[in-house]
Amino acid sequence: MNEKKFLFYLDKIEKMFPSKQKLNQGEMLKCINKSRATFNRIIDANELNKIPKISLKEEHKRSSSHYYTYQFDIYDIAIFLAQ
């Protein structure tokens, strides 16, 4: 991994979301420039190498269906983008 690229992306993410260490799914997708539909296809196909490492996955139960929320660390996102 190139450290200059890592620092560039880390600085870019910190400017977009100041004083945040964890980003939610929508914020992470804005950083890596992917849509929510693409994210769902990646999760369904279990191709987790196409997204940054997931820090936290929470399941929420509804009466009709279940859904998940995801959190990502800004350092993991910067490492992913620098590769």
C-alpha cells in the first residue's frame, strides 16, 4: 500500500466528515462512489473484497422483515481506497 495515497484519502474523508471516526453505510458509499443497490448486490453475492472491512453489523427486527445497519472505520476506508 502506498502511504501517500493512504494519507491523501484519509485527509479527504476527514474533510468530508470532520470529527467522525465511524461512518455509516451511506457515508461510506459516498466516499467510495458506489450506490446502495450496488452495495446490496455485493453483500448478497458475498463479494466482501469489493467494499471496506465492516466494523459493526447490527440486525434490526421488524414484524415483516429484518434489516441490517453497517458501520465502517475511516482508516479501513482509506486503506481500501489506497489499494
